[in-house]
Amino acid sequence: MENYLIIHGSFGSSEGNWFPWLKEQLEKDNKKVLVPQMPVGIDKQNFDSWSEVLNKIDINEFTTIIAHSIAPIFICKYLITNKIKVKKLIFVCGFNNYFGINKDFDTVNGPMYIDNYTDIKKYCDNIICYYSDNDPYVKYEVEKEFASSISNKEYVIKGGGHINSESGYTSFEAILKSL
């Protein structure tokens, strides 16, 4: 059965940004949608703790995963490590191997990085990436490199910031069109 999984980023919340709005929109069409709260905090967020959450969820070739910020690279690493194929990936402000946001973010983001992230194309052949030209946390070039190396389609949102509620995104119509 077709299902959707929405994953937030570092120090994030399943109730933040445009995630509740997207869940509501998909559920209006009787779609099965999960938006798990991932462990957050210096001592709680890492690849293993986030993997434990996903290990309890049925992810398969009918699953579409929408992921924000650090979650796209986590999803790449998780699917590659566990050899799981999915229907579609939609990544928003994704990046890899980027340090310099601040010490706390560097600490929790570091374990998510993976050198062979382009192998994700073996597990999904429909990857869409959104990012902006003025993200205050991750450099444009870093997000562009990530998107260009894995996606079938990439979209740059002018003035979109980190495409989160802080930059005015409590809804995200473009994703609905991608689904």
C-alpha cells in the first residue's frame, strides 16, 4: 500500500514547519502518512537513534519519503545501509559533510554523513530536491552539489531561507505538485 513518511531535521519537531500541513493535505486524499518525532539533542540524536525509529516503520517500494535539512542525508544513509528500495524521495535543503553551522549542529549532524551517498540512486530512481538561494544555515553551493549529484529534478526557491517556518514556510504547495 502506498504510504508517506515525513522526517524533520536536527533539533526539529514533527509538529514544526510545513510538516503538519503536508500530513493534513495527504490525509485528505486518504493517504497513509507518518511523521515520527525523531530523537533530538546532543546526547540523543545520531544515526543509530534515528534508525531505531525507522526500524519500527514499514518502508518499502510503495513508500514516498519527504525529508528536511539533515534528514535527507540520514535517509540516504539509512536506505543504503539497509538496502531498502522506495518509490520516491523528496528532499528539502539537503546536504552532506557540511560543518560550520555551530558546535551543537556539527555534533549531531556528523554521524548522519556518508561518503557514498550517491548510491541512493540504486534504491530510488525518482529523487526531487528543493533548496533555496539564501539558506542561513547551509551554503547554497553545498545544497546544490547534494541535489545535483542525486536528483532527477531540482528546484531552487528564491529567497526561501531554510524552507522552514522561520522563513515563512508553514505550508509548501510545491511539494504537493511533486507528489
